[in-house]
Amino acid sequence: MLSNVQKQYRNSSMKEDKFNKIVQENSERIRRICRYYNSNVQDQDDMFQEILINIWKSLDNFRGDASISTWIYRIAVNTALTYTGKAYKNMKLTININDVSQVNILDFDHDTESKEKVESQFEALQNELNTLSVIDKSLISLTLEGLSMKEIAQVIGITEPNVKVKIHRIKQQLKENLTASNHETK
Amino acid sequence: MKPNKENITLNDLGAFTSKLQEKDKKYATQSKRLQYVYWFLIPFYLILGTYDYIFDGTTVKEFLSQVSFAIAMLVFALTFRKLAKEYNFVDYSEPTLTMLKKVVKRYTPFHGNSRWVFVALIFLDAGLCLKRQFDKDLLHIQIVFLGAIAISICVGLILWLNKYKPIRDAAKQLINDIEMNN
């Protein structure tokens, strides 16, 4: 029979192994989320650490009801929303041109567009993204991560059709604003 | 648990987890110590009251006063234990909407669990009123006691307005954004 101290030690060691495994397997995913919400490297590192702390705190509650990636995204998004705290209204969504190319959130036709035009579209898109509400930014960041509507619904806690409507509306709003700003520059 | 400014890499993950474990242990010890104070005071009041009643011939009123203090300590102990758990073990792995609703609940003054503090205060007040040593009249005790409570509530509300209301309002705003057109 194991004593209480031995049991505690065994549980603590198991928790540490589980934590290390999760972090090693999802490190890049967490780093990407941190990059979306912070342009400054120091802030990215701070948020990364905060997410790790919250993974550690929530580890005992992981029952496997959701997939591990959904679970990680929940912690990452929730931490991002609460981490920025006072400054959350000024939270900027920083995207990489490759992220947009990969997921192509606004269905840009990159093959036929010139490089310069794509870059200018990207810059305009970056500016427009930062006019979105914090939640809309989170939805876009999850879309950029390639999550399905069902997975996004599980992360945010709303229904799948609702996620579809929201993302459709965000894209529509972005397209309209980008078209309007294009006309203005012409 | 405030993060330090160190940059965590996968290589020093072991050291990081050790720190986390140390902090968990430290917090658990601190929390237990606070609990011990309450759990010590409960039997203390009961034993003292019973001893005085049996051996020193104190009145039933005084005995009931000690019982009231013990009940107040019990309610304080249970309430603070629950509140400490609620505040220190926020589950970040819940869906965002659920987590935000819990934030709003947690940072709303006089919500669910904190109402039990008032129950404890009523027993504390009853204990004070029944206690013999106070030669003051009942009204005087009430004025002093309720005055102290009113000042504490005012200080608490000022702190809440400056520190916690902005968090609650921010969470409410995020909930509105999520639920908009749901």
C-alpha cells in the first residue's frame, strides 16, 4: 500500500510528465497564438508563460471530453482575453502574410494578383482586422489556425451555426471596408 | 501566481514545472494555515463557553454568546474556503463564454457565497449582544457594530469600484460581443 506522501509524489510526477508532453507537442501552436495577440517579442514570451501556467492549473480538470488541441486553444484564447486585461481594448491582432495566404480568409486570388497588390491588400487587411471587436479578433485568429467551425464553437462556447454566421459577417464586413478603402485610394 | 519575466524554452521546462509545483505547495500550505486558525477558534469558543457555564456558573446567555461566536467562525471558515477555491482555481480550459460568465459572477459584489458572510456577521452580532462583559446598552453595541460593518462595506466597495468593477465590465462587454445576434 502506498502512503499518502508516496501517492502525492506519484500524482505530482504524473502531472509533470503529462504537462511536459502537452507543452512539447503544442509549443508552436501556443507560440502562434501569442504572436497573433502581441507584436512585441517580450509580450509574446510573457503571454506564452502565462498560458503555460494556466495549462498547469487546468491540467487536473482535463477529462478528455474535448480534443487536446481544442483544450489548448481554449486556454490560449481565454488567457489572451484576460491576460491583456486593462489593455484588452487596445489588443492588436498581428497576422503574418503567410497565415492569410494559407487560409485565405477573404478569398483573395493570389495567383492572378501582383505581389505588390497582394502586399497592399494584406496591409489594408491588417488595419481592418484591428478595428474588429476583441471576440471577432479571436474568431479570426482561430480561423487562421485552421480550426473547423465545430472546433471554434467548442472553444468559444457558442453553437456551430452561430460561429458560421459570425465569421461570415466578419468576412463580409472586412470585404466591404476593404472595397470602400480601395475605392477611396483610387 | 505572477509570471516572472524569464523566457521559457522547452529546455528549461523541467525547472519551470518545479517552480509551479513549489508555488502550488506554498499556496496549499498558506491556505491550510488560514483554515487552521478558524478550525481552532470554533472548538475554542465552544470549550470555553461550556467550561465557564459548568465550572464558573456563567449564564445561559453567555454560553449562547460563545456558541454564536463559534457558529460565526464556522460560517466564515466554510465561506472563505469556498471563496478561496473560486478565486484561486479559475479553470481556463472552459469555453470562453462560460469562463467569462463566471468572471462576472465572481466580481459582482454581494453575490451568492459572499452573502454567507452576512449570516456570519449576524451570529457575531448576536454573540456580542449576549456577552455579559459589555456594560453598554444594546443600542450602543448595535451602533458600534453596524458602524464598523458599514465602514468595512464602504472600503470594500471603493476597492471593488477601482479594482474589480473594470474587470467585470470588460467581461460583460465580451459576453455581449459573443452573444450579440445569437
